[in-house]
Amino acid sequence: MEEQDYIQFEGYLTGDLSKSDLLAFDERLESDSDFKTAFEIYKDVSSHLQHNIANEQESADFKANLDVITNQYFHDIESADVENKSSQKSNFYKYAIAASVVILLGFFVFNLLGKPNYNDYNNFDAISLTVRSAEDANFSNAEQSFNTQNYEAAIAAFNTILEEDFSNLEIQLYKSMALVETNQFEEADALLNKLSKGSSAYKNKAKWILALSYLKQEKIELCKETLQSVPKDADDYKRAQELFNKLD
Amino acid sequence: MSDKKLHEDQKYIDGLAANNTFIIKAIYDKFAPKVINYVKQNSGDAHDAQDVIQETIITIFNQAKQKKLELTCPFDAYFFLLCKRKWLNQLKKRKVNEVTINDDVLSKDDDAQVLSFETSIFEDKEALFNEMFQQLGDACKDLLKATFKIKSMEEVAKSLNITYAYARKKKSLCIGQLTKLVQASPKFNQLNY
């Protein structure tokens, strides 16, 4: 196709052709199959770009939400499998759980007496990034550094991932946790504020981490305010309420 | 397609497009087990099934967002065919020779065949468009990103420091160039144009 043809395609799609041009265009669509094919591709490419660029945030939110759901689903069926296979081991787990409940209770009572502290709450779950990207060294690097509490290295790895995939909200969340750990509050709070105002599956987690960031900075009023914004259906709702009551 | 009756399972398509958590969970609960079984019976494991399902759902989301995706068959059959085709393609790529293709579960529902085939083609197109977009020059990439993000061509022109007329012309030429790249690709023939 010539340059002029593509300009016509665009004009046709945006409705900017004159009546006579429009007639000629429709006629050519009928009679010239190469023209028609090129136009079909042009149209599809436009709609593809429209969706991918204009709805970037929406797509990222969807993928984040899907990530959470799929991991939860497969985690659940995996643990169901393990339970079935390991009934012999289960006695050990029962004692282990009982023991940890006792320890936790002691910890809890002890905490009731003292002032709440960031370090009471930063026992983050291990993150898992390698399920879907096993072959990517950056992901396994980030995961390992984060889980071994080597947060500076984790931040470096997260940054490398975000360079390729800057809208990866999951990585943004983990990065902000690592930033709070290393006292880089300004960047952490900015990131967490953005995530908690978004519509992704990570927004509630981001609120909780933001509250912890304020707690660590001893910005108690902001911390309380943020804790109150954690909704009832959030995973961290109970902990948020508990911390709020202690601060109040 | 328009003369056919929409299936009640259209709610799954609409729910995906709306990022409805409840619907997405329901899709996993109702339709994932069959796919997991199939993948496990054909040289794969649960992780493979997870990837296949996740990618398939993203494709359906993209198609539902961009084009009208009107389901005229049960979601079950449509979804299973898509996942199955994706898994068989994966196996082909991994060059697993002893694929035991278990065809007992093959759907005989015609609409499901047609619709899932259209979605597979859509997915291939998306992949090729993405690949070719990366081959554009930076000037075109920047202009297209700005055009589709900002919407108003006047503002695009201002932000890139070019005239309105030039921005408009350049937009169509850049999409034209992308069109040419797509047509020249060896993968183009599989796209049903």
C-alpha cells in the first residue's frame, strides 16, 4: 500500500472522509482484495494498540487480580494434595501448631503490655515469584533476597524486573515492603499510596504496609488513619484493628 | 453470529471483562479441574495447567475488551478447547514426541469449535502485533504511545513538539508501517486474513 492509502484508512476509521472519498473507499474495499486485507490488518492493529496502550492500567489491574486468584486456587489444591499424602506426618504438625500457638499467645500477652513496634509486625510471609518465571534469574534472585531478608539486594532485583515490566503491581508492592525495611520511607510511601488508591488486588495489602511504614516512622496519627482504611474483607483486617486498638 | 442466541454463560465473559473477582473465582472452581486433569494426563503437571489456564483467561479478557465476544455455546466447552489447544501447542514446542492425545473429551459442539478457534487466532494476532511493534523505530513507538494515551491529537502534537497535521499523518503512517511488518512476517499466513 502507498502512504496515501494508510492516511485514507485512518480517515475512514475516524470518520473524517468526505462523502465522495467515502464512496470511493467503499467501492475499492469491494473490488480490491489487497486493499481490503491491508485495511483489515490496519483496523485490528489500531484496536490492539488502543486496548494495550489506553487501557494499560486496567489490564495491569486485571492481571494482578488474576494472579492472586490463580495462586490461591493452586495453593489450595496443592495443600489438599499434601494433606492426603502426609497423614503420618500430621501428628508432628499438630504438636508443632500447638507449640506455636503457645508461643504466639505468650508473645501476644507480652505485646499487650508494651508499646506496639514495627518489628512486631514485619514478619512477612515468604514471597513466591518463580512459579511462572522459573527461567528468569531476576525473579529467583529477587525472591531469594527478599525471603532471606537481604532487602537491599531485593530492591536491586525488583528494579531490574520493573525496568522491563514497569506496571507489575505485585513487584511494586514487594519493592515497597523492602523500601520500608531499609528506611527509604519517601519512595516507599509514594509507591504505597499509589497502590492503595488503585483498584488492584494489592490495594488492601498496600494500605496495611503503608500503616506499618508510618508506625516505623512513629507517625502515629497517619498510621491510625491508614489502619482505619483497611476494609473488613482484607486479609490484614484483624491485625490492623488490633494495632489500631493498641495505639488508641 | 448475530442471528444466534447468546448463551447464558455470557456472564463469564462479561465478568472477566469487568474484572469481577467473584466470576474469576467461579471460573477456576467450575472449569479448572477438567483442564488440570487433561494436562496431567498428557505429560504435564499442575504448574503447566496453571500457566495454560491463566494465559487463556488473559486472552479471553483481551478479546472481550477489544471486540464483542458473544458466546453462543457453553463456556465449559469453549474454555476447555482453548486450554487444550494451548497445551498441545506447548507440547509441540517442547518437542514431546510421545504425546498421548486423549480425544475422549473432545467437544463435538460446533459453536465451541468455531468460537475457540477465533479466540486462538485472536491470540496469535495479538502476539504478532506485539512482536512487530517492538520492531518499529523509536519515533513511531513514542508517537503511537502518546496518541493512544492522550487521545487528543492537538495535545499529542504539542507534547511531541510537532504540528497537528504532521502528527495525524505520522500516526497513520506508523500504523501503516506496523501493518506492513505484520504482513511481511512468516507467521502472517496463519492469521486467516
